[in-house]
Amino acid sequence: MIDITLGSFGLLEIITNWEVYFEPSLSGHRHILFTLLGSVPVSPIRNPRGSNWGSFRQSLTDRLEMGPEMNMKDENGLEAAIH
């Protein structure tokens, strides 16, 4: 089997110590380990403290109550499943 790692020329300058890890990965692929030089700015994707947990719980309960009766074979059913 051949494993391929895709990247860009810009990454060539910051990737070091690239190697295939031979410990079992529980899939048909091996883990690939490497080190990135420098730092990457990290920005939070969302702030859970700003979440309305009461609304979330009610929405989740409503969706779970729909259960297997939810018909996802038409546009209306799909729309209901994602909202």
C-alpha cells in the first residue's frame, strides 16, 4: 500500500521530522508524524459561555422526540432533520 501526504510548497519549509509511525492505528493506514516549525495563531471558534444551554436542551429534546418518524426522503424531512 502507498500512503500519500498532500501539502503545499509553503509547508515544505516548516515541516520537519516527517515519518510513518508503525504502531497499529486500528485502520488500514499508518499514522504520519511530523513537526511544524514556528507558531500558528489560534483563535476560538466559539465561546461556550455564551451558549443558551436551556434553548439547546429544548431543541435537542424536540429533535430526539421526532425519532425514527422523521422522514428524510423528501425536502421537508431533510429540512426538519437539520434544523
